[in-house]
Amino acid sequence: MNNCGTVALTTRRLLLRRFVPEDADTMYQTWAADPEVTRYLRWPPHASPAETANILRGWCFAYDEEPDYYNWAITLKESGTLIGSISLLAESVGYEPGYALGRAYWHQGYATEALCAVIEFAFDALGLPQLYCRHEAPNLGSGRVMEHAGFVYDHDARCKSFDHKREFVCRCYLLQNPLYANQNPGAVCSH
């Protein structure tokens, strides 16, 4: 794998860039504190702007300290408006994209567009052989984003929240790098 850290990615409508500390208020107001946005995520809504600012400080620190850290602010290319986040997390079974968008930006194709940019980066720049994604079973919208980006449903599994306080059924999807198309990776999401 070729670790190159979080670099800017552009699409037709979006710029994916590193977060900066000044993003904290917008992040908190747009999606991090919204219980509808975080309903099916593995983390609860942020309780205060200070919590968001503290998390964002950690993310910004990781950019310079961890060459395999991949976490982007999703912004509208024309206006620079911050609308969400997307990351590529190293899990025990491989790399998993994760994303969250403010509700005002749902159902406009932004999540799929950002996910496709991260997929291209993961396969072309990092040389990953495959990616996996998962969503809590009732979160059908997230499943559609994954399918529109090319992921294929593989199986259901038991998953846990980041704090291990909540367990739920998640639907697991795979996407294989075309360069590795003749290999069979098998089911990788087994939590």
C-alpha cells in the first residue's frame, strides 16, 4: 500500500479537503449534533460545540502524525460550503469508507460523488485491492449510496458502536479493485 495521507480530491461539484480547526462550528451545526444524521452512525450526536472542536483538533493533529490517516471535509466546489465528512478507516479486515452529510444535502448525489472520489483514490493512489462498506440494516439510503458507487452486498453481520455500548445488524458490501478482479477476497466484514 502506498500511504500518502489525506490529499485534496475534486469531483464535478465537490472539493474534498483536510479539515481545519475553523470548521468546528459548521460541522457541529450541519451534521455532528443532528440526531437524524447520526441516527445510524457508530457514534452519538455531539453534545456541544466544544466536543466537536476537540474531535476536530485530534483529526487535524493526525494529518501530520499518521501517514495512513484519511479523513476529508466534503465541501461544495463553487461556494466552499462545508456539507459533511468522508473517511477511509483502516479496520482489522481492510479499509472502510464512512461518510456523513448534513440533512440539507441529502438526496442530491453528494454522498455518492464523494464516495466515488475516495474509491478512485483508494484504488489508484493507495493501490488497495478492495474496500468494504457497511450500514445499519434500516439505513436504506446509505445502502443505495454504496450500491450507486459500485459496492455489492455480501452479507449481514453483528456490529458495534465505537464505544461498544450498542450492538446492531449491519449490511456489509464489497468492492474489488479492477486490477485484482480475478481474485476472490471472500467475506471480509465479520464483526
